[in-house]
Amino acid sequence: MNQEETPEQEEDALFEESPDNGAVEEAAEGAPAWMATYGDLVTLLFAFFVLLYSMSSVQQESFKELVQSLRSALGVQEVPEAGTREGLQLPEQPNEESEIEPEPEAVDKTGGLIQREIEEIESQVLELIMFNQLGGKVRVEGNEAGATITISDVILFPAGEARLTESGVEIMKKIHDILAQFSYKIKVAGYTDNIPIETAQYPSNWELSASRACEVVRLLIDQGIDPELLSAVGFAEYHPIATNDTPGGRAQNRRVEIIYERQALVDKLGGE
């Protein structure tokens, strides 16, 4: 006859478990083994991207040039003929026999067209600078006075000479491709630093600066720019844009400027 178990013995039996079963249940409560490898991989990827980010740097000037380039590329229009792009509607010229004053709306429209042209010139030159790595050697500025393309003499002329180098010719041909789209009057101005020059060909900086401006004008004519739209002037060491007391400042002052004066655009687009 079996001995009947007491309630205390039954309770001990319920909570009693073998060592093997306990080990299985303890392992089941933890994460799978592959999670450790996955966690290590995620951690390494995170560290990798943090390292890449810490090593990167955004150059503000390059970013601005890229934005200008993209804006130009997205808004580019076909050029049916030089100086008149599709979508650019010129205001109608008033009849010479009539003396009707232009309406304010027409004046505002002309001003908007002029500003658009200046911005277009600036945008295309910035694109040229970016794709040809000419930062610091070519720059462009558009303002109320017009648009000015400034080119360092370093990439155009040998020291003390007014003959374009091979690289200078190539740069000017690329600039010509931009200028050919705008049939406005262009002034080419030459500048030097304040270091005196006295040679048989160039008795002073006046002759050197004027000869450099004329050399650029001749190349533009050879490339197809209408000579009636061009003028050349030399300013010698006067009108500097930087100090002449340092080599860096003198290098900035030795330059050629291609200038679209606002009045030239006004005369072409109808006047204000």
C-alpha cells in the first residue's frame, strides 16, 4: 500500500526541477547568439559614418558656386542668336514722332530685364570658374553698376609683357563663349601694380596696361565679337583694389577687367 504524500511534500515537488531543465530555461530567457554579432556590426557602421562626417568639411564658396551652377543649368534657355535668348522679350521702342513718357510699369520691366541679364552673366562666369578650377584667378561681380569679370594677369600674360600666353588664350576663348551670348558694349580695362617699368616697348605702366587691354580686345575680335561693341583702356597702377605694399596685394592689382556697364544694357534694352 502506497504511503499518502502530505501537502508539504506535494508543494516541494512542484518547485523541484532538475539541473538540466533549469539550464535550458535560463538560456531561453536571454537574446539569441546572433544578436551579439549584429550589435557589433551596427556599432562599427555608426562609428564609420561618424568618422566620415568628422572628416568632411563644406566650403561655403564652393557650395555657392555649385548652387549658382545648378540654377543656371536648370534655367538655361536656347540661344537662337547672340544677345537675344528665347524668353527675353525686349520692351517695345516708342515711336520717335511721339513724345509719350514711358509708364512706370515699362520702366520697372526694363529694370527687371537688366537685373536678369546681370545675374545671367554672373551665373555663367561662376560656372566657368567652378568647372575650370579658376577660383582666385577669375572672379565676377554683379551690382547696380553692371557686371565686371576680373582676370588675374598670372593666367594671361608673362611678367612685364602684353602677349597672351597659351593658357591665357584658352581661358579667353572660354570667356568669349560667354560674352558672345550678350550683344552689349564691352569695356576691357588693363591695370598694373605700382612697380615702375621702363623698356623700349613699354616706357611706363600706362603703355603696358593699355597694351594688355588691346591684346584681349584683339583676341575677342578674332573670335567673332563685333568690334563696334568693344573698347580698350589702360589705367596703369591707378585704381588699385588692394594694397601695393605686399606681393599679394600687387598680384591682385595686376589684372584685366571685362566690364558690362549698366548704361550699356539700358541703351540696348530700351532705356529707363
